[in-house]
Amino acid sequence: MGIVNPGFSGRGREADSRLPPGQYETRDFPVLSAGPTPNIHPGEWQFTITDEAGRVKRWTWEEFRALPVETVETDIHCVTRWSKFDTEWRGVSLDTLFAEVQTAADYTMVHSFGGYTTNLPLEDLLDGQAWIAFEVDGEPLDDEHGGPARLLVPHLYFWKSAKWVRGITMHDSEELGFWELNGYNAYGDPWKEQRYYYD
Ligand SMILES: Nc1nc2c(c(=O)[nH]1)N[C@H]1C(S)=C(S)[C@@H](COP(=O)(O)O)O[C@H]1N2
Ligand SMILES: [Mo]
């Protein structure tokens, strides 16, 4: 009692409480991609939401960029154990996009240019929890980090934040995406350390 360990003062203590179990802080911005990096011109970019009946809502880059933009400051957590604090993103809230879609389905699959997929419950994309981001730390997203636009879902492990995002499909039951089919957790809450399917 009453013993102060200087190693746990200041930023150290703050960092500890912001760090999910099993993670360490990095100041870098590592690149993790399962395949080659596509180069997508905004002119060929479009984003679609397809409901469970196959009805498609589509935004061109121009239409997407005319939507209201939000700035999000957040920590991100990769399942390979790095976390990065205070990243600043600009993007369009999924609430804004889903306001134009009628769906009764509870599950989504997010699709990227290049074929990557990841699954999320719809409720994790709504209520100010997810964005289609096109800028990070004051710069347009470069190709390696998912430009021109990527999903940002910071409350789940970062593999859910699909780079080069091109659309979302709605499903009545849970389907599994790329990493989720390869042994990673279907949900991926970093605070519960849901890394692998058995966690
Ligand atoms: N399309 C696509 N999105 C992806 C990935 C990928 O391989 N392809 N990797 C995921 C993983 S595992 C992580 S940790 C983050 C890495 O994003 P970064 O390269 O910008 O750090 O992107 C996620 N989104
Ligand atoms: Mo990752």
C-alpha cells in the first residue's frame, strides 16, 4: 500500500487503461494486407448496399463525397497485438448511408475491391460506431491503407475495418468473412480478447 512505482505514472498509466489485454502501443502505422494492394481511382470507385432481397443502393465517389463528413479521433487495435492511439479520421457515418436503405436483416458482409470480406452484425455499424473513411491524420488515405476509402470500425479488431471497401450486403443469418473463415473470431471484441474462433 502507498508504494508508487514510477514506471506506472504519467503516460504509462493512461496508456495501460487504454490498451486492451495482450496489446502493445506502437507509434508507427503498420500495413497489413492479405493480398496485393489495388490502385483504385475515385472515378471507378462506387459503394453499394445490397439488401436481403437484392435491392441495390449505389453511390458514386461524387455522390459519396457530397454526404456529411465526420471527424473521428480514436484508438485502433490489430489482432497481431499492436494498438495505435489517437488516430484522426474523416469519413461518412454508416448511419448516413443506412438512412437511405430499408432492411430487416441483422447481419452484414463487407466487400472490398480485391475480394477481401469481413462480417459484422448490423448493429455494430450503426449509432456512431462505423464510418467509410477517406482521410487519416490529415492526409487522403494512400493505397496501402485502403484508399480511396475504407471501413473504420474502431471498437472491433482492425481486421474488420476493410480497406478498399466497395460495398455491404445484408443477410438474415451470420456468414463468415475472409479471416473469420480462417480461424479468427466471428465478432472480434479486443476488450474481451476475442482473437480466435474459440475465444
Ligand atoms: N481489403 C482488405 N482490408 C483489410 C485487410 C486486408 O488484407 N484487405 N487487412 C485487415 C487487417 S488484418 C488489418 S490489421 C487492417 C490493417 O490496416 P492498415 O494496413 O491500414 O494498418 O486492415 C484490415 N483490412
Ligand atoms: Mo490485423
